[in-house]
Amino acid sequence: MGAVALEEMLRHATPGLESLFLSYERGLAYLRTVGANVVDLFAGLPPLSPNAFCTPFGPETARAMSALAAFAPDLVINDGEPYLVELTSEVLGTPTVVLAHPLDLHNPGNSALAVALFRHFYARAHCVIAHGLERLPAGASELGGRAQRALEVNTIVRPAIHRAIGRRPGALALAAVLGGGSQNSAEHFRAGTRQLGEWVLRACSTLQLTPAVLFVSDPDLAAELPAAPPGVTVVADAAENADALADAELVVGRAGRNLVSEFVALGKRGVIVPVAGPAFRTSGQVVAAQEAARANPNLRIVRLEQGFEVFERELAAARSTPALSVAWRPGNDEALAAVQRLLTPA
């Protein structure tokens, strides 16, 4: 979502700008819903193994390099593919911006080797923007190499969310988002996501939360959920949900960085549920949930192991508690300025 946000902001600020996305799986599905110019890196290829990255010598990377050579970009934004940084910045010689998760650069829950590899590849970029709710400890933003130092900013949110900050809720009682990434993930992560979806549908019934909408972004997972109660819409495929989030009185979602940052930016009341993810994001959703609740005290944290009754109680409490004001602002403007400096060097 960070790359999508930056592309839209750059397009509005730069008349005549052309862009090309390289993506796969759920990211590809979302990009197609918003009409982006996108290349499917895995079309006709076996799917990427769970929690893996594009490999430097893989057929998907050959396709990416071919597309980039034909497009001849002035800038590459790399959002989540560390092994491709050297290929764009060194081999192609194209200025490359990395959008990093703070946990890429410092993560006590990950192996020292994994963090060192992230830092090694990111140091080859022309600019690294570490965006999130948390801040790195002293010294962790120093990368050396071409990048020198990561720029730390608050999470970059979608421009549609950015524009909706301060907007009063509409007629939607609840908007819930299970998030992307469940299709190509470890089974325990998928199971936790499915459990959250079941909780949402059950709570909509018991608390009479209608109208409501549940965004699943995974047709297979949506098919595994029980039937939605009257007044609740389940959106199985990837879809734009910014208006629904802005309109909703209450929100529910997994505690991924991007989603909870949107909940914070909008000042929403609701419940966030950490779901255990891959090893290189160990404890990441817990940290994101804690930071989100600190920045937006209208949000309540429920762990899956606490059970549905606690989830239901906290959701009801969120509904009955007046919303507090939230001062946190996204890092969109700072990130845009950094990219513009790279496009128009002094």
C-alpha cells in the first residue's frame, strides 16, 4: 500500500507521469481493481513458496528485469523485495527507493542473519524510508552504503485514507478487514485469519451491528466462512475499502502495520487482533497493535487465545465509549518529499 500511495501522490504532483507496477497474487488482484498498469510476475509460473521473496535468478525476476528495461523508469520503488534492490540500483543503474518495515532493520524476534541480510540489500538503495508506528532504537537507522541512513516516518497510508482524516462516520455500523497475505502464508496464520472472520460475523449477529461489511480479499478463505447474517456483506475478492473504513462507526482488523495505521489516522473506535505471522515478522502484529492503541486509545487489543467472549465484550465497549481525539498523522508528505528530492536532485 505504501507504493500505491506514493505512486498516486507522485502522479498528482507530476503532470504526465507514467507508472508500471510489478506484482503477484493478492497485490496483483488489488492493483487490478484500481486500474493500475501492472505486470503479473508469476503468470504461467508456479506460485511463490510461502513467505518467500522473488529470487535474483528466478524466472519471475527475469520477467521483472525485462519489463523494467522496456519501460526505462527514472525511479524504482521497491516495496518488499530485498533481493531485487541490487538488480535495479546496481545492474540497471536506476535510482531505487526502498519502503521498509522497521522490523526489517531491527527485530529482536528475528534471526541476526535475517536482519543483517535486509540491511545489506537495503544499503544498496538510493533511499530507504522506514515507515511504521514504531521508531527504531538508536543506531538502527544507520545502514551505510549508498543509502547511508534510513528516513523514519509514520506509516504511509493510502491517499483515500489521508483525504478522509477528520471525516465523520456515515451509516455503516462496522467495517472489518481481514487483510491480504492469507493466501500465500503458513497455515496457522491463515487459520487465525479465518477465526477472526468467524468472530466478526458472529458478533455482527449477537450485537446487531448492521449494516456491516467484511473485506476478506481471498475468495478461498471467504468460502470457508459461515453464512453472513442479514445486513452483513462479505466481499471475497480484493477491493477498495477506504470509503467503508471512513464511513464505519466501528472497525475490526488484523494488526498488520498498514491497516492499523489507517485505523489510527482515521481516529476509529474498534478492535484489532494480532495474528501470528511468518518468522521474519515475529511479534510484528503484537508490536503494531500496541503502538496503534497507544497512538489511538479508541482501539482495543484482543488476542485470539482470549476467545470470542472477550472479543465481543471489547467490541461492545468500543461502541459504547465516546471517541477520543487522535493527533497522529501519516508520513505521506515526508515520504513524498524524499522521493521528489531523488527525482529532481540539486
